[in-house]
Amino acid sequence: MQSINEWMLKTLRNDAEHLNAMPSHWLEIIRDTWTPLIMRAISFILNDGTFLLCTDSKRSWLQTYILSKLNSLEVRRPYIPIYSFDVSLLKLLCSKKDSDNGALQDVLNMSYHRYALWYIGKIDNDIAKFALEIPESFLWVLDESLENSFMLQSSDLNLDFKLIQAYRIFEQALFAGICGEFHIEER
């Protein structure tokens, strides 16, 4: 029987090999669908839009990660109008009394000049369905191909890494767009 130190070394090396085997150019392969989606989201923000970030229950960790990185106090750059889709809003959304989401839409219309949802996850829940009703929503959808959405497979062993990488590239593109490093299409 091997020691835990030997086991750990072997496991770390195997994991590193697995990560290095992950195709790092996967976003490059889908760039023709990814880039217009990113441009649309950046244009929405630059034209006074606000994204309310929400996820399915399995991706809630990603919402926490994104919100902790995007408008971090340690980073000296403009703050971006991307906020959490709050629990109180979720309660309004799930209210059986308000089947058409009118109360939620009223609250959001009073709170934000222009809003849409940035939704990440499967589309089998109330938040996803609400996000799909808003034409400007920024959709990262699992297991279903939808127009104007970024699709990933929930069965992908590298899904978490791909989600983080996609976020990091989006964040870089967002600030590059704000700083005028590329032309922003008018909406």
C-alpha cells in the first residue's frame, strides 16, 4: 500500500495531465456564435442596460464567483451594472398568485431603466423561463440549443473549467469594449 504522499503526487500529476489535455481552444472553435453573443451583451451594458445574474441551483457557486470578481474593490476599474437576481425577486417569480410575473416585472421596471437576465444553467426552472421571456437576456444554457444563447453540455467533465474560462474571456472583452479596444456595434 502506498503512502498518502505518494498517492497525492500521483493524483496531482494525473489531474494536471487531464487539465492539460482539455482543449484550450474550445471557445475559438465556437467563436462565430460566441463573439456575437458577447458583443450583444457588451452593447446592452454600454447602452444603459443592467444584467441581473442568476443561475440554476447547481451553478450557484458560479454566480458567487462572478459577483465576487467582477466589481471587486481591489480592482481599479469602472463598476459594471451586473447584480444578483435577489432571493426576494425569486419569491415574486415563484408566487402562484402572479402566474404572468406582472408583479416581478413591475418591481424590475421601477428599479432598473433597462434590465435583462444573465442566466446560466438548465432551462427547466422558473428563473430560466423568465429569462427566456426577456429578449435582451444573456443566456448560457446547458443541454439545449437556443437562438442567441451560449450552449454547453452538462455532461462535459470540463464544464466548470469552461464556465470559468468563458466568464474570464467575457470579463476581458467587456473591459476591452469599455476602453475602446474594439468597435462596439450600435444597438
